[in-house]
Amino acid sequence: SIQSAMTDSEALSLQDDLMDQVSRYRSRGIIVDVTALDVMDSFAARSLRTIAHMTDLRGAVTVIVGIQAEVAFAMVQLGMSLE
């Protein structure tokens, strides 16, 4: 779970750490909880999308939960997508 707003370097670190864990434990799925995020910039959204694509290539499903309504609305208005 993400506990606070992420800097770009923290997003990259999360991405690397998750890929290591998925490989090490041969995970079949991961859940990323973003409930604590009040704002999600385009870099953070791209990082989450990259995580989902990379884990998919390694045979794991990524589920992103807890996107606040205001964040989701802003993402849609800005044309950002996690797909």
C-alpha cells in the first residue's frame, strides 16, 4: 500500500521493488492500494500502468484499489488512463 504522495524516484523504486518481489516469489497477483493518494500526477499513473504491464508479462495480475473519486475524476478529465 502506498502511504503518501510519491516522488518520481519513489515511484521508480516501487516499480523495481515490486518486480523483484514478483520474480522472487513467483507471485500470481499483486494489489496496489492507493487510498492515501490525494493527487496522482501523470508520472505516477504511468508508473502504475508500467507495473501492471510488467507483472502481466511475468504472469501476475495487478489490481489497483482505493483510487479516490476526486483523483479518478481528475485523471479522466486529463485523459490519463491506467489501461
